[in-house]
Amino acid sequence: MPEKIIKVLIAKPGLDGHELGAIVVATRLRDAGMEVVYTGLHQTPVQIVASAIQDDVDVIGTSIHCGAHLVLMKKIMKLIKERVPGDKKFLVIAGGPIPPADSFKLKEIGVDEVFSSGSKIEDIVKFIKDHVPTNPSVP
Amino acid sequence: MADDMERIKREEKIWEEENKIGVSPKSPRVYTDLELEAKAVYTPADIQHVDYLRDIGFPGEYPFTRGTYPEMSRHRPWRYSVFTGFDTPAETNKRWKFLYQAGQPAFNIVYDMPSHMGVDPDDPIAEGEIGRVGIPICNITDIETLFKDLPMGKYPFYGNAESVAAIFVAMYIAAAKKRGITEANLPGAISNDPLSTAASKSTLAFSVKHSFRLACDLIEYACRKMPNFYPVQVKGVNMSEGGCSMAQESGFSFCHACAYIEECLKRGLDIDTVASRITFFQSTTPHLFEEVAKYRASRRLCARLMKEQYGAKTNSALAWKFTAYACPLWFQFEEPELNLVRGTIQGLAQALGGCQATPHPGYDEAYAIPTEKSQSLALGTQQILAEETNITKTVDPLGGSYYVEWLTEQMEKKIIEVMEGVKAKGGAINALESGYTKREILRYYLQVLKEIESGGRVIVRKNKYRVKEINPWERLSLHSQNEEVVQIYIEGVKRLKRERDNSRVESCLMRLREAAKGTDNLMPYLIESIEAYATLGEITKTLKEVFSEFKAPAIIPA
């Protein structure tokens, strides 16, 4: 059986326009064989979680440069809990200039990994491949 | 003369062969940022067709290759500054006082994201973003707080804002009036360039078309009533932060400038007035010679464009004026202090390129909002360049360098190619709306990214000479938000909305809405609304009832 293609949503919450990081990660994940959906800018947590459910992705990767990573990720994690059917699991990762103390707080609220400035693409790819949840495949 | 050139070329060939230049594995080919090969050395033969008086000339004279003004920074430094804005207007006012004392000849702010998008601080969508990457500016009292105990009008007020720039300038005009300063005497500049922002960064509250209309309203208003205010700074720097090449930066910028000019001409302004008020906001990478060539080529090209295409005549309309910013894309995360060194080299390129103003980034810019310490170091870097190094004693000291003159010429050609690409797509606005401009920028950046990933483009500590033990977070004491003052500020906005004369606000907004449906210049309606204590968010919402919203194209390049 062929290996299931990993599907990733790259999402840009917040009101800022710093999207180069998101675009670079999106292209490199695609190069690594994943299927990537990019939300574009200025997405609310509600829109992001709805896209993740609708596109049936395995991974939600948020890129946050607006300084509001704690507020925004809290909202996203809460929405995932409320709106996602029980048997569906997302791997949730966050990126951006996030200080170590805040990375710790993000993991406490359920974010699986934080890739702060200076992270290597290979590490992101490896983390996703090692941790992607096995979801029931959609018929 | 021609014989001399032939002799030089012959000798150069012999020299290359003797030294096996460009033919052995030890001497691979070397390329410039223009995707052109750089020779090992340049000679008079490389620029023999350049006519000094026609193509280079004297500073302050057509075609302005050597400088915008006759003496440039010989007697007065360019206007150095740092962008400031964090937490609240009151907190930023304290930093401004520090910078004023440190000799900053400008009042320079950076807006937070809700402000850029026309969202009020008490709007739930802005939660967590108030005062984070800049300052919240919501209503006239914020501008008053910002200038508290500072001499408004003494130095220019600078800021970057795009589709809501007209609203911020209305606040500045209204606040100044309360202090007895007329708009005719108000100095300053605002970027007000939704076109370049649509290509990259995308912080637009309204669609390209409607942002453009509002931007032109401000340009027209300033051309008629504010002789000391520059109402547009075409933001090449936005596109640079989005990854564009140097030629794209200037090329797209010129296309966007032409769009503003043509709209203002349609509105009955003359070319000498409009062109003299358009300035450019460019980035600077650490690639010193290419950058100097970019600035020199842009001056020459702008002068020729304004003269030949639009018939501009006055020096102030023909001379390209620019602010330069050390592009934060080239400030690195690894070993933050090295950004001081990069910034100094970028600053040197700006000075040698003949800049008029330089807001300088903090070395901690890649991590957070700069601290007082990093801002002092940034301002001091520019002050040392301008006043300690003797580089300003003569104008355009790199002029006449065979290499720099050759590069200037090549740069000009590449910029023209970019402009022709836009023309073929039906002009600036079509190129933006179809995603062409953004796609072109990303195509170039992915090339650069490959160079970085392969090590072809060295970035010290990032892809070469890495040191695992250096933990940048431990080396910095970063700015952290004072959440208490931000909460108090948000409460203040709510109080203002309760306590002002709300029927007056409503009637002002109603008049604004009606005017937006027609073709009147909206500036007087904005000023009237601001004077009634209407907020940025309320004005933006009112305009959105008439204007469409911007949707940034979500592109993952192939």
C-alpha cells in the first residue's frame, strides 16, 4: 500500500502581513512530498479551524509574527477541542519569533511543537513525519 | 582615445590569461545581485560609452546621478532616526523624549497591526495585538499624547501607513490645529503606498482600487494645502522585505509612482507639483556596491522618466528623493550583536548612495520591538556615520569608480526591464490584482533561498561558521509589553466613546459615507470626523460600507 500523503494547513492568524516565513515553510513542505494548503493572510482562529476540518488536513502549522501568539493559539486550541469530531486528531505546530518562555506556555496549552526563528526546515519536516497522527482515511 | 581603450582591453585580456582568471577551478565565475557576472577588475574601457556630462553630471543637476542636491550632506547630516512605537501613545512619548535628547531630528512612529488595518483597540478581533509590533493610534487624543511636552512642527513626523494613511494625517492636522499650528506649516511624510503594500505585506483595509483612491485624496490634498508634507513614500522596502531583487524594488516602485502621478494629473495637478512631492522609501541590504549603484541608477532613471514621459521641468520634480532602511530581512537571528555590524555597512551604503533620511533598525529587530538601548545604538550608528567618519566631506565619493559606474548602468537597464514587464501586464494596478507582481517577487526570493540553503550566499553564523553554544535569547534582554498600561489605554478608548458628543460623530460619519460614494476629496470629511473624536475603527467601518475589502492572493510559488 502506498504511503499516505501528509496534508498540512499553513495558516496565518493575526492582522500582520509578514508572510515570507509561512510561504517558505509551505514550499519546502511541499518539496518534501506533503500536500500543502495555505490560508493566506489575516485569518481568524475560527476560519483556520474551519479550513482544517474542511480540507481534512493532518497538520495545522501557524505562522505568527504579530506578538499575539499566546492569545491566538489559545483560541485555536479551544476551537479544536470544541469543534473537531472525537476520532480526528491534528498535529499542531507554531512558528515565528517566539521566545522560549512563551514556547513553553504554548506547549502547556497543547501545541505539539514550536519552531521559533532560526529553526531548520529539515527539523520541521522530520518532526511532522515522526509525529503525524494516524487518522481514519476519508472514503 | 579610442586607441587607448583598445589598448586597455588588450592588456586586460593578457592580464586575465596570465593570472588564469575565470578559467581554473580556483577562479570560478562570480556574480552580482543583478544576475550578471562580475569581472575581477573594471577599467575605463567598461564605461567608455558613458558621457560624463550627459549621464553623470553634477549633484543637484540633471540627470542627478551624483546626488539630489548640490552639496548633499556636507554641512548638515541626512535625517537619521529610529522607528518607535510600542504599548501605548504615553509609553511611546517617553521613548520619543529620550530620542529627542539623543539628537533625533524627527518624530518617527510605527503603528501596530490593528491600527494598520483600521481596527479599534477595543475591537475583539484586535485582542492580543494592541501595542505589540507598534503603537496603537485610534483617535486625535493619541496624537496629542504622543507629542506631549515635545515641539510638534519642529521636526517632521514620519510614519508608515498605507490604506488608512489619510486618516492618520487627518489626526495630525487636527491635533496640530489645537496647538495653533496650521497644516501649511506641518512637516512630515507618510508612506501612503497601498500599491507596493498590495504586492507584499498586504496590510490594506480596503481593496487596491479603493485604497488607491484614498491615497490619491491625501496626495492631492497635501499638494494643494500642505507644502511641507510629503504625502507618499513609495515603499520599495515592503517589497524588499517580501524578498524582491534590487531591480524589482526600484522598477515596481517607479510603476507605482507613475500610477499616483497619472491619477493626480487627471485631477488637475501639474506634474512639477506632484512629482516634487513623491518620495521613495527603499531598503538596503549589506551588498554595498550594488546598493550604491541602485540609488544612483534610480536617481538617473527617475529624472529621465519625469522629464521625458511627463515633461517635468523643475529640479525638485526631477530629483529622486529617498529614505533608506536597513532591510530587516538581512538582520539575522543567530548572534544578534552581529546585526550592529550589518547595520553599519547598510548605513554606509545609504550614505554613499546619497540618502535623505534613514530610520535605522535595532539589532534586536529580528526578535521583538527594539529596546531603549538598541534604539540608542541604532541612532548612534547613523550619527557616527554622518558626523564622525568624514565620508560626507565630498559628494558621491564612489562616482567615477569604473565598477560603480558600470554597475549603475547595468542596474538602470535591469530596472527598465522590470518596468517593461509591468507594462506588458497592463500597468501597475493590473499587475498587482492579477498576482503578477507578488509572483515575480517570490520567484526571485526562492532563488535567493536556494543560494542560502546551498551555502552559495554566505550568512555568517546562519549557514557558515555556526556555533551551537550561542543562544541568542540568552544574550538579549528583550522588550516585553506592559500589559497593565495597555489595558488602561483600552479602557480610555471605551470611555472616550461614551463621553464624547455621539450625535456629532454620527453626523460627521454620515457626511463621510455620502462623500465616499462620490468623487469628492475625502480629506476635509476625515478631518471633520477626527475633530469630533471619531475613531480610526469607526471611520474605517464607515468607509467599508462603500469601499470593498482587500483580499491578499495566497500564493505558494512553484
